Amino acid sequence: DTGVSQNPRHKITKRGQNVTFRCDPISEHNRLYWYRQTLGQGPEFLTYFQNEAQLEKSRLLSDRFSAERPKGSFSTLEIQRTEQGDSAMYLCAEVAGGNNEQFFGPGTRLTVL
Amino acid sequence: GENVEQHPSTLSVQEGDSAVIKCTYSDSASNYFPWYKQELGKGPQLIIDIRSNVGEKKDQRIAVTLNKTAKHFSLHITETQPEDSAVYFCAASRSMDSSYKLIFGSGTRLLVRP
């Protein structure tokens, strides 16, 4: 157990609704990542933070997606006007220590009806 | 950009046998290669990793080998046990990429038959 926690674990929503996910890493002021994983595929990078600064965003992150990390601690990922194609597992990972090893949380599974 | 291919997509072995999963990467600048195990309903769990300055690393029943010239790396699990059944992912990243983001393979579903 890495200690990275994510909430909620499951979210079912109707198309067009907004959803927000939260990630609580073990440590503050380190690198924190968001990935998306669709069924049968490996995780895909969405974005990452160094402390509170969002330093890189994938092309997968459309303008309906926004991520924040106030104060360099927990992070939130919001999806506006959800679409069925947004259905996936959203994973948060943090780097612990100086070896760039990424440790993942349990994920939030989103289902858009 | 980097592309990581993983084979096989499914692997079934008898308990006690060895399992080998192979990955190839496209970006010669990649220098960090972790392996993750993912069980149903859980996030990926880091099980072993290797950096480009070594060719092999072992941790009990798990070993990883890296061939930089051929740009491929492999996961070896010996004396497999039913609890090894899961989906395994390889990944690659490069230190010159300031994000150190991971590029994942598509996964291998390992089934260990008792």
C-alpha cells in the first residue's frame, strides 16, 4: 500500500454532468501525476505537477479537463460536460524519494451513461 | 514520441513454471524502465525497475533484463504462484524529459494455473 488515496473510488454520472476527483499523496511538495486507463490498455499520461505548478499537459487533456494542486498537497481533476468516451479509470501517482519511482493510488473508476 | 510495445497480451503457465514478458521501446533516450502489477480493481503496483546503466536486476523470484542496443527489456518470474496472476505492465521514461512521465505498454494478462 503506497498510501496514495483517491476519492471517490467509483463514480457513475450522466452525460453532460461535471465530475471532480481527488488525490491525496503521501507527501507534499513533490511530483504528482494523473493518468487515464481505459479497459484493456495501459495507463496514459494526462498531466503532472511539481509542487503546485502544473508543468505539462497531454494532448489527451481537452479543454473540458482541468487539474489543480493548491498549496502543493492534494490534487483535483475536474471533467466538465462529461462524454461517454470519458469513461475510464483515472489514476493518480506520486514520486516518493529521489529515484523517480512512481507510486499509484487505487484509482477512480468513472462511468458516463 | 516514445512508443512501448508489450508481448504477449495473455500468458498462461502452470504453477511452478517460469513466465517471461517482453517489451520494446522506440526512443533510444529512454533510460528508466519500471514494471507494474495490477490486480482487478486496484492501481498499478511497482514491482521492479531497471535503469539504463545496468543490464539485469533481480529481486527474489522476479528479474528484469535490459538490452539497450536492441531497445528491449523483459520481465522474468520464476517459480510462479497463483497469486502472481494479474495484469503486468512495462513502462519507459527518460530523464531528459523533465516530467519523467511513464509511457506504458498495453499489458500482459498472466494466469498461473494451480
